[in-house]
Amino acid sequence: GLRGPGDSARMALHVSPVGLLLLCIYCLISGLSAVYTEAILKSQALPLSLQNIFLYFFGVLLNLAGSVWSGMEGGFLQGFSPWVLLVVLSQALNGLIMSVVMKHSSNITRLFVISCSILVNALLSVALFNLQLTLLFFVAVACIGLAVHLYYGVT
């Protein structure tokens, strides 16, 4: 769990072989799906909005089927607070932005956008929640900056 700044208890990271295997499988599936999605978006001459409808149709269909199957006693939006709706809308907008990036740029650009969003999120957390950034965070920021420079800056 989270610990306060004055708590001196050591935190230990437990990594199991099954966890590492599942992480590798997740990375493989995520990478393959991103490359496949980029190939679909770039290979067809359809408008991006129509491609998004085709790409998201099966996800919407499966989620609606799962929702109906599990039973909706309290209604479709039961348990949704305004904050949850804001997160859902934010993630939907994020998906649309990523499809524009993948249609007009590349998967590598998408990964750089995600990496930079982590930096912005951390800076907002410092301003809003007094988050204390560690040296490891700044090393990660330097690695991201170096990767962006090597990919886009070197000719």
C-alpha cells in the first residue's frame, strides 16, 4: 500500500516467474495489436471516423453482451459517479487521439506520446498532490528525452 513520508518501513518488490511470463505475454500481445491496428489504419483509404467505427464495433458489442449477460439490476450507469464518467470520456478521447497519431504517424510516435504523458501526469501530481519525485524518475525522463532525440533529432 501507500506509505507516508515519515514511514520508515521498507517496501519490497516481489517478482514471480509466473508474473514475468504474464508480463512478457502482455507485451507481445500489446505490441502485435498496435502494429496490426496501425497496418489497418494505414492500408485502407476509408475516412478515419469510419475506420474507428469498424475498430471499436466489436469492443462495444462484446461489452454490451457482457453487461446484459451479467444482469443490469440497477441500470447501465449504476455506480458511475461524475468522476467515473469523466475518466470514461477521457479514455475514449485518448483512443480517438491515438488513432489519429497511428493513422498519420507511427506506433513509435504513439509510444513517445504515452511516455511524455507520464511526465505531464507526474508534474501535475507534484503541483496538485505534493508528490515527491525521485532520482529514478529523473533518470527515466532523461532516457525518454534521449530516445526522442535519437529517433527524431539525428539525421
